[in-house]
Amino acid sequence: MATHTGRDGIIKVGGTSGQEDGTVVANLRSFSIDETADTVEYTTMGLAAKVFLPTTTAFTGSADVYWDENDAGQTALAVGSSVTIKFFPEGDSSAAPADTFYQGSAIVTGVSRSASFDGMVEASITLQGSGALTDYTATP
């Protein structure tokens, strides 16, 4: 069983489908990807337990960054934008060893910025997937 640390993780915006290209989102602190599947009940008379079938899937994502108004990756994630988003939990192949990344089309649904007198200016970005989230094997 392989385990990984998150320090090499990156997010890229845009690029070619299935490829590791795209614009890196700078100053990334953390990200998450949530996949869900809807179900429909398919229970019939005579069964003692409910039966369900899968229907549609969806994904959402979020990213926390140190805010940088000059970063092309962060500015591409403006509220209301439709983007191709790529999540690399282990980094891309330039930060070997990388093996899997996730890609999908998404709409940026929120950007929240916060600042405190004794801290960094931070931003939290939320994404709603539009279509399937696909996993790819990175090429070293």
C-alpha cells in the first residue's frame, strides 16, 4: 500500500485534455476534490432490503492559496469562470515520482479572501464540476 505526503501537490488551469500542461496556480496551500454519485431506489415487492442503482456523478473542488493578484493561475480562477482544472496530488512528472492526476471542467463558484494583521493574505476558491472528473496516469 502506497502512502503520500501532500507537499508536492499542484493545481493547473487550462491545457490539453489528458496532458500535464496548463498554468500552475501559485502559492497553493491545500486543495480538495469531492466526488459523489446519486442513486435511485429500485426496490420491488418481496425484497426484505432496499435496492439502489447508481445514476449520475458529480464533483466539487476547493483550493486554499496565499493570494497573489499577479499570478496567472489565480487570476484564471475568477468567480463565474469556466475552466479546465487539473489536480496533481503528488505533483506533475517534473516533480517525480508522479503517477495520477485528476481533470475536469469546472465553474468557479466562489473566491473568498481574508487578511489579518499578523498573517498572510489568503484566498479560498470553490469549484463546481461540470461533467465527469477523469483520472489520468502521469508520464515520467
